[in-house]
Amino acid sequence: MSRRARLFLLLCLLPAPLPAQQPSGPVEAAVRALLERETAGLPGEVELEVGPLDPANRLPPCQDLEAFLPSGVSAWGQISAGVRCNAPASWTVYVPARVRVFADYVVATRGLRPGQTIGPDDVGLERGDLAAQPGRVLGDPTRAIGVRTSRGIAAGTPLREEHLRLPPAVEAGQTVKVVGVGEGFSVGGEGRAMNRAADGERVRVRLPNGAVVSGIARAGGVVELRF
């Protein structure tokens, strides 16, 4: 065998170089930083779990990573967070994550009948993951005491706003103050409520220009919009 042939055979037997790929550490760090910002100020103790990026990924290494939450997704429970590369390549990947929020919430200490007025001995506090509870659970027993139930409630059930006949914060046709809240800014205006809603419930509002927006009713005739 000639020298050239032996050299060619040797080169063929050498392992092919591995393609450059995106390390998982920076991607996971970007997601964790995003979730820490999104959960800042939540009541209770927040625990974050960020799943690994596929170690066999074939994404080009990125120098400018940007984490984001997909439209309609909040930092609550089991989610997928997005990470996009802005430079030098352009790609987007999604990483599994879980947000747990441990805090006290209100539970029924005994079975309650539909229409029953809740007394101090009918409710108590338990501690657990709020994100694992269906719906919006109450954190303050005083919000339930003196209020009638809207349905039968079994003992040990976490109390949610839909379990209670809460007094309306906004009435249909009422002129309301509309407050838009975003990161680092807020805007205000007026509109007319299109439905009745208790504090924390969704309400539709018609603005003076005819546009209809949806927000969260708050006490005092305030509707909160979040951007």
C-alpha cells in the first residue's frame, strides 16, 4: 500500500469532529433569571425548577440569549419558557420549568351547605403549593367569614372565590377607573363596565373610543389591566 493510500485510510478512521453546540448552563440560567423577575413579590416561598436543555442539541453557540414567556403563559405551575438567540445565530428553544409558591390558604374545616353563612369556626389555614391548587384560593380567612357560600363545600376543600357569594366590586353599566399596569409604568382612564364582577373576577370594559378590554375588577370600582 502506498504512503498516500495509508494516509487516506488513516484519515477515514479518525472520528469526525463534533459540531459546536449550545451549552445548557447559560440557557437554564436565562430562564431562571426570567422566572425570578416574574415571581418577585408573590406571597409565600417561591421554588423554581428549570429543566435541562437537550445535551444533544445542535444549536449554534449563542452570545446573546433572551428568555421569555409565551403569550398567555404566566410564571405559575408547570410551564415551558422560551429562550431565543439574538446573535450571532438566530434560533428559539423551549425549556420545561416549574414554579411552586408555598403559602397559607383557607380551607373549610367542616362541610358547608349551599347558601350557608361562613363563621370563624368553619374555616382554617393550611400551607401548601398555591400553584398546584385549581383556581384562585383565598389567603385571608376574613374574606370568607360572614359571606354566604355559592355551593356545597366538603370539609378540607381549599376555598376559592367562586365558592363564595362575594359582594360586587363592579356593577354592569358602572363607570369605572381603568388602570393599566406594566413593567415600570402605569396608565389610567375611565370606561363603562359591561358585566357585574366581584373583586378579583374578570370584567369587560367599554372605553370612550368604543374599544372593549378585559381586566380584573378591584374594590372601589377599579379595573386593572396587565400588559
